[in-house]
Amino acid sequence: IVITQESNDPVSWMNTGRQYERLNLKCRDLKIGCHPINAMIEENNFEKEAAKDLSLKGNMQMIIRVGYVEAYPEPVSKRRDLKDIIVR
């Protein structure tokens, strides 16, 4: 999966993060694992050539490898309760 944005600025980066989070939540329901593999975007000419080969419009922000999983592993660290994080 490739996420693109029209521009390459902090607002676009935040939007990319939001899209990635929504993708993760939906994939979890479908028992699909997501693994970001963005290092290749940093390689010389990869983004330009991939955008051309895939007919992408905009700036490539994220590349995500996906696949079905039988079960999700337990979290490595203890998760905080939402009541500890969300303040009204």
C-alpha cells in the first residue's frame, strides 16, 4: 500500500499519519498485519521511478507491506488505560 499527499509539509505528514492509523485499525478487524517499509523512499531515484511505474500522483509518503495473520501477538509493553490519557 502506498500513501501519497499533494504536498510534502508538516500538515501532509500529519494527514499521512491519520490515514495510516485508520488503515491499521481497519486491518486489525480483518486480521491483516501492517508493516511500514519507508526506508526505500530515501534511496536515490526510488520515489521518482516508483511513482512513474505505479502512475502515482503526489508525493509518496509511506509504503506499507500487508498480509494476513493468524493471531496478533500480545503487546510487548503494558498499555495505559485510556482514562489515564484522555483529559476532559
